[in-house]
Amino acid sequence: MGQERQDRLVLPIRKHVGGDKDQVNKRRQVELDSHKREEKERTREELENKEQREEREEKVLRQFDLNSKYGPCTGMTRIERWDRAQELGLNPPQEILTLLSKESTSKDALW
């Protein structure tokens, strides 16, 4: 028994060399950083797309406001004007009603 115990003590002790583990951690960090950059870029693009879409929608609504074909717009909301034009058979664009049904859209006309 003493011999076995002595053999165990004589066995070389493997020192941990951090190289492999450090490389794995660096690789993970690079992947994480890359993912964060991609997420940030995607978020930025989504915000730009949203802003462009909102600008385009507001432009369409302003054109509706300025189009005298659907009657005066002073003193009424866009939806009231659209409804009145519809009742008078003036066939206002359906797109306007769709835009006005969104919560983010301003319901008030330019004046």
C-alpha cells in the first residue's frame, strides 16, 4: 500500500495552461461583440425605416388636407373630413382611412 501511495504522489501534476480557455473566451467575446453590433445595426435600421414610413404617411395625409376636392378642412379632424367626403360621394382615398386608423397618426388637419 505504501508503494501505491508513493506512486500517486510521484505522478506529474498537470498545470493548467490558460491558452485554450483564454482562446475560447476571446472567441466567445468576439461572437458576443459581433452579435451586439448586428443587433445595434438592426435596431438603427428599424428606426430609420419607421421614421421614413411615418414621414411618407404624414406627407400623404398633408396632401389630403390640402386637396380641396374633399371640401374645407378648417375646424374638423381628418377623420371627420374623410367621413363627410365619403357621405357626399367624393370617394376619398381608402389609404387615408387606413392611415387614420393607426394610433400613431395625427388626427388633426394642418389647420
